[in-house]
Amino acid sequence: MPDTESKPVPARPASTVLLLRDGAEGLEVFMVVRHRQIEFASGALVFPGGRVDPGDRAIAEALPGLGPPEAGALRVAAVRETFEECGVLLARPRGAAELLDAARLARIEAEHRAALCRGERPFAEVLAAEDLLPATDRLVPFAHWITPVSRPKRFDTHFFLAAAPPDQAARHDGGESVESVWIRPAQALAETEAGLRKLVFATRMNLVRLARYASVQQAFAEAAAAPVVTVLPESVETPQGRMLRIPREAGYGGELFPALDPPAM
């Protein structure tokens, strides 16, 4: 008899960046609103990010000190996606210790960002033309989530913290994202509770974690000290309704959480 059991769709490697700054009322994170015609998380408030491209792996393989190529590709993808979706470029001139200054970034953005977002210019070409190296050392691993096996589109996503360079202005790309905001994590959660925002589960839970921190320094220190535990949400039925189970040791303050949205990434 034929095998009627379908295999799970493979999860594609992806990187997400939680770009942070210290605001007047506490820690703020940069978020974008996905275009409603985008297939994944349409209309949702999300952290910038996307899947790893083959070009990211090629860049990582050419850079020393990034470890295994796949791990390096995740970091390169995080830098690329931050530039594409935020206009913030975590890169430094070759041989320099500091990141790009605002004036040079403005010229680079004007010349390259739109073409990069349209897929007309590889990131490697941008880096080579400007003699830049991605500042992957500015990224701190924060979380690792894999889309549930039941979903038709799946991602294996690594979340990184990054401090926003003070002289670089973050703004959405106007294509995949139609709005952007610097927002306190607790405020984003409260606005979602009030029906003003839409969050997918992984974003909601990582905002819950971020809301514990009073500053960028505290967020970085605690993330550096905590092991990253892989989270693959599992849907379970309970007397209280459908819940999503995640590992307690992942650091989200529990194991079962209400499934207020589809269990996607």
C-alpha cells in the first residue's frame, strides 16, 4: 500500500534581528509591519529578518573566525537583512574598528539598498564595492525557533540582539514592510492585547523576554549568559483550550501558553 503519511516541509534557515536602543522610558526595539500581500505573517508587527541566501554562505566562508559556514551564514544574513529592512548597516570599513559613519552610510544606502532589496545586486557586491566587512561581532545570539512541523511553510530561525548605531536612522523598506516603529516591548504586547497590533507566537514570546530588561546593556549581558535552547512549539489540547508547549528551559517563564494566533514563526 502507498505511504499516505506526508513528511514535514523542511525548515529553511533564517535570521532575525532585534535591533535595540535605550529610549526615554526604557529599552526599545525596532519593528516593522509586514505588507498585507506578503504570504508569511501578512500585516503582523515583526522583527526584521529573513531566510539565509546562498550568497550569505559564500561571504561567511571567505571571512575568518566565523566558525562553521552555516553559523557564519546566519550572522551574515542577519547583517544583510538589517540593511535591507531597516537601512541600518552593521559593517565597518576594512581595517577599521568602528562602524560606518552616518554620512558614508547615507551614500551607500542611496546607491545600493533598493537594488539589494529587489535582488538585483548581491550583498557581496555591495561589500566589495565599498570595501566593507560585516560586523558580525556586534550580534548576540538570543533565541532559536523552528516553525511547527504541521505548517506548510517552515523556518529554522536564529534571533540575534544588536545595538542600534546611534548615528544610523532605522526605517522600513516600503516593500515587504509598510510601517516601522521604535517601541517598548511591553507597549507592543499591550497594543496587541488591545487589538491594535498583530503578533505571531514567536514574536510575542520574544517580546515577553525583552520586556524584562531595562536597558540594552542588561539585555546583552543576560543574553550572553543564558544558553540558547531550541524552541519547536507543539500544539496541545487542555481543559483551558488549545495551548502551545515550548521547553521550560528556553527561558520564557513557563511551558504552556495560550495559542492566540496560528502557531507560526
